Amino acid sequence: MALCLAAGAVTVRLALAAFTLAWTHSVEKVRWEEDWRIENGALVLAEARVQGSGAGMEPPEGAVFAGGFWHYRPDLPPLPRLELARSGAVPDWSLCHDGLCAELGALLPGETAGRSVVLGPCPG
């Protein structure tokens, strides 16, 4: 399985079946993380974590606090793709897998700063 990242005409293929998206909330400055996996040609959200609450980011009912994060499982159907906005006004999204993390801008060659990135299972 592979995950494709696309920003404009730039596309990158990553050989992985699971990954974590991480970012810092632009107002509250707390870290969010989501664990995703590729299943049957779709993206499946397995778990989400947030370090704090406030400004519309209260942990949902049933969330468990452990290791400095509120852990919960969002009720979200499998998605064909994700589109991530990147304004340049806040730190970039991080994509983590196999114990390593990199900002999306570092994974995409060329000038893609400020461009949205679409993540999804690679065709074929």
C-alpha cells in the first residue's frame, strides 16, 4: 500500500499503510494527533489525541486522559482523501510513520508552501 501526497502538480508516493498526522492548534497552541490507516482504498481514522481543551476543542464524551493527551476514537466513515489547508501563518502539518516525523513541506519537492495538500491512497 502507498499514500500519495499532492500539492498542485507535485505528487509524492510514500510506501506505508499507516501514518499519524500531527499539528498545533493555531489559537490554543496545543498538539493534535490523528492515527490513520489505508484500508480497502480509503483512509480510516483509528484514533485521535489532543493535549488540552478550549476554543471549541473539548475532548468528546468517553475520551480518556493518558500520557498527557486526551485519547478518543472519532466516529468518521472511511474517506477517499483528506485535503489539508496550509496557510504558512502557522506551523506545517507533520506526517509521522515508523517512528519518524516530517513536515509536509519537507516531503514535497519544489515550492509548495501555502498550497493545500491532498492525501489519499495511491491508485493502483
